[in-house]
Amino acid sequence: MSKKRVQKSPVATQDSVAITEAEWDVMELLWEKAPRTSQEIVALLEEGRGWKRATVVTLLSRLTAKGALATEPQGNRFLYTPLVQRSACVAEKTQSLLNRLFGGALRPLVAHCAEHHALTKKDIAELKALLDEIKPKS
């Protein structure tokens, strides 16, 4: 009989971890509420995504190996808790998108959105207000 590897929670959470789209679905459940058991996560993703138990368990194992999740034994089951903040993963995904599609530059992304999406006057006003609030980095 094989023993499951237990990852203890480190003192501090990680800054960011690159996660796949499928892993993102698992993390969203845990950012929403943690800790959760694998049974809870499996049930939610079976119902919401139609995923099989083996798929979810594989994703949990990958996220634990990456350092995105901590596991804690509770009787004959494990509790999963995120070790990375959602905001850090959003920042990583955003930078990855910018680098991959726009050479790391923000202006082409904004130009693309303005050209290909129907921005209302309200949208434009909100964007201008946002730009006015941003303090430049030196």
C-alpha cells in the first residue's frame, strides 16, 4: 500500500506559480473557500465541469508539487489550502499574456482592445480615470 506524500504548509505563501487553465479551476474553488477536502473538490468539478475523479486528483497532485497547495492530513483524508494568492497568479498570467501576444508592451494590448471591442463612452471615461489615478513607476 503506498503512502500519500504530505506537504506541510511553509511559513509564508509563495509569490506566484504558473498554473494551467485546468489547474486554475481547482484553485478558484480553493481561493473561494479553504481548506477543502479532495472529495469536496472532486464533487464540485464533476458537477460543474464533468471531470472524473482521477483528473481532479492529478491536478491536486500537480498543484501540490508546484507549491501552489498545502496538504494537511485529517483522518483518512487530506485538506487542501492555497499557498499562492489569486492576485499573484493573475499578475503572472497577465505578464505571460503580454509577453506572448504583445512583446511585453501594454500599449498594443490596449490598442487591440479598443479596436476589436465595442467600448462605450462610459468605458472610455473609466479607462481615462484609471490612467489618471495610476502613479508612474520611476
